[in-house]
Amino acid sequence: LVALVLGVKISNTISIPIHIAAEIAITMAKGDFSKSIEEKYFKGRRDEIGYLFQALAQMNNDLKTLITTIAQKDEALHINQALDNANTSVLIADNTRKIIYMNQAAVRLFTEKQAAIRQYLLHFQADSLLNSSIDTFHPNPTHLHELLEQLTTTYSTTLEIGGLNIEMKVNPVMNAEGQRFGWVSEFYDRTAEIATEQEINAAVLAASHGDFNQRVNISDKTGFLKTFSDKLNQTLDCYQQMIRELMYVFAAIANGDLTKGITKDYAGSLEQLKDDVNITVVTLTHVISTVKQVANTVNLAVEEVLRSNISLSQRTSAQASSLEQTVASMEEMITTVQQNADNAQQANKLAANAREQAELGKQVVEAASSAMVEINQSSQLVADIIGVVDEIAFQTELLALNAAIEAAHAGEQGRGFAVVAQEVRRLAGRSAAAAKEIKDLTKDSLNKVEEGTHLVNQSGTTLEEIVVAAKKVSDIVSDIAAISREQTVGIQQINGVIAQLDDMTQKNSVLVRDVATVTETLKEQADNLNDHFYFFKTDKENAP
């Protein structure tokens, strides 16, 4: 058992670590140095196993460092080769500002531009730049020192020297810990680029101001600048041709010629512009032709309206004159009807008075008739009395005659009595004669009274008829007066309507005159419109 426990202990102490060490060695042999050896395998151990793991750990670190260094050198070699073959001119200076590297592009640049650079830097020598100070590139080294010492990011500037435009970019070179090892500078000759840019700007600026005659010179250019400049010139040619065709078409339109169009071939938006312009000309031609026809129609319609308006004006004036005469006649009629109404009213009053007088006359006649009846009765009574008187006178005469006879018989004694009897007889005769006359007069009076009574009765009948007639006349006159008043009101209303018609006719006459003026103006405008549209020439006018 002790041997077994001892065997397990030896296995855990020796066999397992050796197995782990073998696995680590195999991994390192495969080139994988990423795995680190845990300290538990060698920390605190002073035996061969501990030394073995320490050795493996040291070897892993050394191999990793060696491989990293080799990789960095290989990468630096590749970077150096890349910089040597780069088109950009590169200079590298260390912390002492000594140039430690120049690629081939930098050598070519400074060699080719040496004469121009010397106009700015008199002592510039292209073949002596390597291992010289970077102060060579600045006339004021102190300012350059301050700039480089404070530089933490990219510094860009353009050096304008001797007619050259060289763009320079300077970057500090830092390690992972942020320590600066030096500076790397890039130089790019932009002289041709800027010159081309200026030429392009001049051509574009001229084109923006409507001058498409300027072009970029491509004889001194190569590569992209030549290709770009040539394409720009082609673009300007195309736009200039389009502008000339547009000017030609619009000049023709300005002169009234709608038969011209754009005929050259274009592409893209210019082809669309060509189609739009040609369609616009066709549409404008159609519109002008249609408007010409409409203008002619409008002109004819305006002339017809003008003639009709003149006729309407004449009729309106005649109607206004007739209405004025009608108004005057209606005013006279109103006056006449008013007078008739007044006369009818007056006649009504007179008829009423006549009726009243006839009523009074009737009453008087009735009273006269009554009086005549009474007179007739009195006359009859008088006649009766006169008859009695006549009878008395007759008897008296008879008595007087008898007395005279008796007095005659008496003789002398009866003479006096005879005289008296004779006188009585004479008086009786006179009384009889007077009674007869009175009787005749009374009879005549009775006849006349009867005739008067008859006449009075006729007068009463007539007056009664007069009263009835007067009443009818009064009623008729009242009706006439009422009708006259109604006629007056109606005629006044008619007169008001006619006055309104007259006012409306006068206003219509004014409106007709205004319409005539507007129509004449419209005709002038239509004629002017025709004159303007006949300025345009279209294909339809030339069509057979």
C-alpha cells in the first residue's frame, strides 16, 4: 500500500508535469507561442522539473520575441520597398531632425525641381539631403523647430516656391508607448494639378458666365489630368453646340419663325432638352395657329357684337325717348285724371247739394200741394158761401121786387119804401153781380187751384224723380270720383313703373355706351392680337 501511494505521488509529481512539458514543447515546435506556462509548475520548485518549466517559459518568451523581431524586420523591409516604389515623395527624419530616409520619388522630385527650389532656398542641394537636417526646407529653422516640437497630428501646407506648388504633410512617428522617434514628411508636386485646376476653373467660370469658347490645353498634360481635361473640353464642345442650336432656335422664335428646331444628336439630359425644345416649338406652333384662329373668330364676333351693340344703342335711345314722352303723357294724364277726380268730387258735392235741394223742393211741393188742397177746400167753401150769398142776393132781390110792387100798390105812401126797395134791389143786384163775379173768380180760382194742384202734384212727382235721379247721379259721381281716385293711384303707380323703366333704360343706354366703348377697345385689342400673332410664321401657313 505504501508503495502504491508512493507510486501515485511520484506519478503526480513527475509524470504529469513531464507530460505537460512535452505538450508545451510540441506546441512551441509547431510555432504557437501564444500559450503561457503557468507559474504553478515552476514557482517554489527547486528541482529539475521546476528548472525545466522555467527553461521552457524563458525559451517561449525568447522565441516569441525573436519571431516578432523577425516579423517586424520583414514588415519594415516590405514597408521600405513599398516606400521606395511609392509615387509620393517621402522623407523620414529622426528626433534630431536629421533626414534618415528618402524614397526614389523624393529623390526624383527634388532633383528635377532643384533649380526652381533654389530661387527660394539658395543653398538647396538635392543630392545632399540624406543625413542632412530637415531645416534645409525652411528659411526660418527656429519656427520649424517650434512647429515640429508641438506637432501631435498631421500638419499640412503648400509650398509656393519658384513657380512650384508642392503640398507637404508632416506627421510625428510614435511608438506604442506614445514616444516620438521622429517625423515622416510627404511631398506632392501639385504644380501641374493646380495649373490644370486653374485652367479648368477659368473654363468653368467662363461657361458659368455664358462663354463656352474657352478650353483646357491638353498638349502639356498626361495621365488623369489629360483625360479629365479632354473630357471637360468635349463636354464644353457639346454644351457650346447645344447653346448655339438653342440660340439659333430661340432667335428664330424671337423673329416669329416657328419652323426651326434642334437637329444635332445628343445624349442623356441634352437629348431630353433637345426633345423638350422641339416639342415646345411644335406645341407653340400649334398654340399660335389655334390662337390665330381663335383671334380671327374673336375679331369677327367682336365686330358682330359691335354692330349689334350699335343697333341696340339706337333702339335703347329710341326706347328712352319714347319712355320720356310716355312719362310726360302719363304726367299729363295724371293731371287730367286728377282734375277729373277733383271735378267728380266737386260734382259729387254739387249732386249731393242738388239732391238735398230736390229733397227740400219735394218737401216744399208737398207742402204746396197740401196748401193747394186746403186752398181748394177753402175756395170750395168760399164758393159755397158765395152761393149762399148769391142765393141771399137773389132772395133779397125778389123780396125787394115784391117790396117795390107792394110800394107801388101803396102809392105815395109806398114811394119811400119803393125807393128803399129799389135801392135794396139795386144792392141786391150788385151783390148778386158781385157774388157772380166772385163765384166766377172762385170757380176760376178753383180751376186754377185744381190745375195748380195738378201741377204741384206733377212737380212733386218730377221732384221725386229728380231726387231719385239726383241720388243716382250722386252715386254715379261718387263712383266716378272713387274710380278717378283709383285711376289716379293706378296711373301714379304706372307712372312710377314707367319712371323706373325710364331710369333703367337710361342706365341701359349708359351701359350700352360703355359696352360699345369696351367693345371698340376689345376690337382694337383683337386687331392688335391678330397683328402680333401674324408676326409668327408656322409650317401650316406654308402648307398647300
